Amino acid sequence: MGLSRRVVTSACALAVGAAVLTPVLGNESAQASSVNAAPVAAKQSAAVVKAGGFHSKSGTLNCRKKGETAWIWDSAAGASRVSWKPKGGHLVSRVWRHTPDGISTRTVPTWRKSVKWKVTSTYGNGKNLSKVYGYCSTQGWRVGKASDKLSQKKSGTKRCPAGKTVYISSGGIGNIKHRFKSTSGGALHTHNFGGSQQVLVTDRATPTEMRSVKWRVEAWSIKHSIPNAQTGRVTLSCISKY
């Protein structure tokens, strides 16, 4: 059963306005200038403050169950800086962008068992965070409708030069899952976006923190909602690790 012309048209419109979850490198002024203009920012800030917004939050996670790693839930307007530091490791800190027309949610994987983490609003001076917390999970998915069946998948291998790590980004329709493992072996990692990531044509992105990976992007249908899931565009890129 294919998508109707009306649904396809709506999806295309959403694709044009969809926010791209992108690691932003450089100074804060450059990051701030890339976000929407002041009138829109003021409107969004007011909406978040009304919902009980705040400026920053931090914590510590120690995941003890087998297979679980530390994840950071980040609901915000505009953009936020998500940082984490594993014990004895380097600080990882990036700005993550949200939808330009309101609050959206991102589940950010650290792939570490124990971390100190912090999320700070970077969108103007308003209190643009609406919900932030750390949690332990094997694949990241927290809320929303469960997957029904695998509809489509794409896979391959990506290698990056020294000092860079693989970054998986995809669009599509349905529940999207990013799976990857090191080309030298080891555990299979899964980033399951679920219903919490906006199921229609939203850009999903996963920092793997690995230099060379075998990857697979899967599109799962959602029963009674999206019967024909599609992986859409899949992009593999190399980004600076820290």
C-alpha cells in the first residue's frame, strides 16, 4: 500500500523545513548566528519558558547492566550544547540543533558506561531547554509506538582519516534505526530513534565515536500509523572527534 499524494506532498514540505542534527564546531558567535532570527527566537523562548524552561542541567551516569551505555535526553528549542566526559577520558562537546519552529527531542548516545554530562542552552539568552536527563539504555529508544516490521535497509562500510570519526545521518519515514560496529569486530551498537524523534521526514544522526565502521540503516513500519517505512537519504561523514 503506497503513500497517498496528499501524504507525499506533506512529507516533502516537512523535508524542506526539517532541522538537521549537525555537530557544530567553532566559536559560540558563529553558532548563534546560524540559528533563526530574533523575532522567531523570542517566540520560541516564550513557548519554552511557559512550559517551564531552564538554562542548563548536569549529572553523572553509571550504567551497570550488561550492554547498557549512557544516553542523554535533550528536549529544546533552537539549539543546545551537549557535553560528556568519561572517567579518565576526553571531553566531548557539541552543539545539537532542533527543529526551527518549536521544541523537538534528541536522544544523544555517548557509547560509554560512565560519564559526567551537561546540557546548556545556546539559543540566545532564553531558557530554551524543556526536558533534559541522563539514562542508561542498550539502544536509546524511550517512548512512542513500537516498531512493527522491517520495510527497508541500507548498509555499507565507512572509514575516516586519523583524528576523525564516523557520523551517520539519515532521513526517511517510519521508525529509523542506525546500527554499526567496528570493522575490526566488537559489539554491535544500535541507535533506535523510535516515536520520540518525530516519525515523519526528520533528520536522524548518530555520532559513532569510531574511525572505521560497518553500518546499517533500517526503516521499520509503525502499525496503524506508517505501514510503508522508507530509509530515505543516508549520509556517512567524517567529523572531528572532540
